[in-house]
Amino acid sequence: MWTNLDRPPLDVAALRRALVDGPQASWSRLDVVEQTGSTNADLIARADGLADRTALVAEHQDSGRGRHSRPFSGAPRSQILLSVLMKFPGIDPAVLGWLPLLTGVAVVDALRTVAAVDAALKWPNDVLIEGRKVAGILAEVATYGPHPVVVVGIGLNVSMTTEELPVPTATSLVLESAVVADRDTILRAILRGIGAEVDSWKNSGWNTEHLAQRYRERCDTVGRRVRVEMPGDRVLVGEATDVDVHGRIVVRDDESGQSVAVAAGDVTHLRAVDPE
């Protein structure tokens, strides 16, 4: 039973009509659950028995996690908590790291178009509005080998209040005066966007050059001076100059003047710093 009129439940029947059964359907299955520990973990556990393009949405998560297992949670129905399972038979495993970045492109475009907010990407896969985090993305490989299966999770703050935000540097669509904050509408746009992006990538033969360019155009990190923290207390400070075709951030080191490409898996934290 729901009592907060500002936070109605998702309309799963309408979502299925639009995304699974309708003429513009691009997903094979969509389920909405009231509560779970982690939608990513749920799909990974059932990966062998699920079809390509299965989506799972939770009204509330109590064990959600981001990169490096950082926990996050929110009030019920205040967020979009979405995981999608996708299969990539025959793909070069070396390019699978682009999937969370591709998802970020789809989320940014959906928020710009539907919610009319100035969303941008913080490398590798955080979504920001005016420098504040509104969404995070986490991709996990469920099945390795010649037919890899990947689960991508998205946590998007929709109606969270200032008091409900996990950290002062976060935000929500409502706090950013989004034109649309209806979760059904935004969820449809995000899922359609992910489907279209994956279709386009597949039709290109999994080429990453065009995808990299589309990512750069939406990336707020490029052009900023950043501090990159890595395991073993290693730190790199300099200007982020590019995102290369492998999805790595390229930083011109302040000390050496050399350009260093760093992969997301090698970074524990990246933040913008003031120019000297």
C-alpha cells in the first residue's frame, strides 16, 4: 500500500505495453518488484535462464551498491532503480568496457530531452547536473566466454529531498527543477535510449570510435583539471584532455607533462580540482 501521493508506484502494465508488447518494443521482459537487495545481483543470479534485454526495476533497494561496492539507498519510490541484462554473442570482450559508458550516453540524452535538465557525464559513468551527482551506473559481467552476458545497473535520484540525499554533492531531478519528474516517462526514455544505443553499436560492428566521440561530447570531465587516485596511494594530477577509443581517461600529468591513459578499473576516485 502506498500513501505518498507525490511518489506513486510505477505502472508496470503501461511500461510493458510500451517497451515489451507495443509496436516500438525493444525489450523482451520487464519486471517491477516492491523491494529487493540489489537488482543487479538478482539478474546475475538468474542470468542463465533470462532472455536478452531483460529489465528489472525495484521500488526500493536495501543493498544497492555502486563502483567499488560503495553502498547507496533512498526512500521508496524516490528513485529509478533499474538493471538490464544484455547478451553479446561474438563480441570482442575487449570492448565490453564501453557498455556502462554507452549507458551513460543514453541516460544523459534521456534526461536532457525528457526532463530538460543540463545533464552531463563525469568519467567514467556518473551523471551530473551542474556538478552534482544525479545518477550512477554499474556494469557487471554475469557470464564470460564467447557469449558474454552483462548486467548494467542504474540508480537515478528522482524526487529525493535535500534531507534524503546521501551526500551534499548529490542531487535529484526535483531539486534541479526538472520539467518532467514522472518516473514512468523517464524510465521509458532511458530503456528506449539504451536499446537504440546498443542497436547502433551492434550495426557498426561494435566499433568504438563513433561511440567514443558521442561520449566525449557529453563528458564534463574532459577539459578539467583532475585528481586521479589509484591503488597503492598513487595520485595523478593534471588536465583531462580526452577519452580514448578504449574508454580510458587521458590526463596530462602536471609533473611530467606526459599524457597518461587510465582505465576505470584502475581508479578508486577521480575529482575535479581548481586550476593552479
